Amino acid sequence: MRLALLFLLSWLFLGPGPALAQSFEPGLLVRASGDTLRGEVENGFWVTPPEFIRFRATAASPIELLQPRQLRAVSFTGGRYFRYEALPIDHAAETHLSDLIEGNIFSVQVDSLLAEVLLTGPIELRRVVRPGAVHYLLRRPGQPWLSLSERQYLRRSATGSLQIVDGNNYHGQLELYFGGCPAAVAAARAAPFTAPGLAAVAQAYAAGCAAPGAAPVRSWLALAQPRRRAAFQAGVLGGVRYHLLESAAYQLAGEHTDGQLHPFGGFYAELLQPSRTTAIYGELSLSGFQNKGVVRTYNSTTGEASYTTFSYQAMLGTARLGIRYLMPLAHDQQFVLGLGLERNVVWGFTSPPAATANVSAYPSQTDRSADTYADPTLLPNLTLGWRQRRLTATLDAQLYVSSGEKSWLTGMFLGSNLAARFGLSYRLGRHPDQARAR
């Protein structure tokens, strides 16, 4: 009842109206057929090339999901500009230390993608970011694209140790490419490997060596950075949790002692990463469960020992941390796939007392969560779900270590204890990427 009231209050105070809008901004698309569509484009604050584009003609229109190959260009009004082009990209370019290899290797392949436009006119400049390296591409009239990439590699020294070497010889590449233009060559010698540095070289060429009557250079450089990279959102969650539990008492090994549905509720938070297709996910929730234990009693007067089974109920506090992948679907929906780890704390468990003063009790359970509930296996929990705007429906499952498992290795990965949940979560507040109303 309290959980339902919380959802109702969230809905009433925050409302389903304009606050539900995603981060759609005025812009246009040019289809592969050449048709231009003006309306609103969802801003994914992309760092790497967009893998999909969401478009709607008006705020009330249905959302259309488009793949890059269906487009020629994407542009935000007063913002970033992307073109779908076939560009030579060096797939061997790398700067991440863990991925560096020995030797300066090149692997240039032509990729068709939505590249970010930095300059147009008598000289073209594009930027493509791939995991591990930033790529810039220049083209002057009558010449192929010049591909420049961040790159590092490993080189073995005379003593046999591996050294990190900067393999980006962009100064020499620029001087060779603009060899007939002294102004561009002079600018290239001092240019840093940044968008403004390479744009200065291109503009020096346009100013001093472009053909007479050529169109002026148009720059998107000041608009080419996403306003933000990560975004935070949070909300409430609730649903039902099913426990398939064994007692920690070896006398009851193999006997499942819960097998019932229990309500749960709590809070969640997501840190959305650039492109908004992945998120770091965390939650805190509370639910109930029941289990059984065994008490061994020993009578110091008679010397007799006996075993008694007892049942108990307690509250389970759960903290989860993981990764979610948000796959775009049509009509402002997303498919959710998640992996995570959890930690549990048991509250409200009380060991059964001794019967009399001369009787000692030794319960199978203690206050440890592993005794009263169960320990998660080393396998992460799995989440499948569906999201539309504020609301997310999920189904998730977590395996727990079997109490009677003889093999430690098998038990830590493939436990017979299980918890499955069906939950609904509701985002509080406006969409984190939505521009605040003025």
C-alpha cells in the first residue's frame, strides 16, 4: 500500500506531461534519398559515432528510429553536425595501455559512419572517435582523405624492456599533404593534435592556397563538443521477489524453506554514459523472507542433547551495483540488459532462546546473512527489461551458494538457491538531458 502511494504521489506531483520529454532538440535529417526532414532530433551527446538516430516531426509526432545508413546528414539547430560518409579509419591506432602491441602497425579500413563535421568548404575536416583513439580526416580539392590518428605502440629497448612510443607522425603527414602550400606547411609544423590545431592548418590552406572564388570555410568547431557527457537519474522501485531457499542447517539440507512471493521496494540510480546506451546502475531495496533452522539443545543435568526445527521471518536489505545496456526501440522505448553484483544484510532475526537456565542452545543460524539467508555465487545477477520514458519493467535473477554443496568450486558458481524478482521502477524528476525550461 505504501509503495503504491509513493508511485501515485510521484505521478501526481511530477506529472506525465512535458516532463516526460526526452532530450529532443530542433534539427534536421537528410535521408539517403536526399529528402530533408525538419523537426526534432534526440541528442545522445555522442562521443563515438551514433549507432542510431531518433527523430520526430513535432513534439506530438511518433518517434522514428533510423540507422546511419539510412541518412546522409544529421544536424542540430545551432549545434553539432554529422555526415554519413565512407572514411579511411586506422583500426590499429590505439592509446590504451592494456591494448598496446609491439611494433607500429597500421590497419586502415574504409568505414561508413556518421562522422562529426568540423569544417566544410575548400578544405574538409572530420572527427571520428573510436575506443582507444581519436581520428581526424582532412580533404583538399582533388586529393583523397588524409587520415590522422592518435597512436602509441611498444618498442623493446636494448636492455629488453618494453617502452611506450608515440607513433603519431601527424606533422610529417600534414607537411607532405600540403606540400604545395607554404602557409599550411608552416602552420602544420606548430599545430597540436587537437581539433582547433588541425583546423588552423586547414584554414591556413584555405586562406593562402585555395582556388580563387572558392567558397569560404564554414566552421562547426565551437559547436562540436557535447554539452555534457554523463547524466544522472534516479527513482523509486518496487515489485515482488520470489525466494527458493535452503536452510543453512545441514539437517535440513536440500529442503527449500521459502518458495513464496514477497513485496520489495527501494530506490535506484543510473549514471548514463556518453551515447546513452550504457549506464552504471545501483540500487538499495528492502524485502522480507522466511526460512528454517535447527537448534541443538544440551541439558547439563541429564547430559541429553536434542534437535528442534524452528521457523523465522526477517527483513532483507539488498544493495546492487552493475552495468546496464539500453538498446533503443521504436516509439521512445528501450530494451534493458543488465549484469550486476549484490550484497545482502539481514535485519530482525532473533535466535531462539534456551528453554531453561541449565539448557544450552546452539542454533544453526547466526546473525550472519550467509546463515540466515544465503551468499550470492560469483556469477552476476542478470536483468532483462523494457523501458518507456519514466517507467521501467524488469525481470531479474540471482543465484546463491548451496548450503549442502560439497564442491567449493561448483557451489560458488552454480548454487541451487535462487531469488527472482519482477519489478517496476519510476524515474523521479525531469529527464537529465532535457533542457530546463526558462
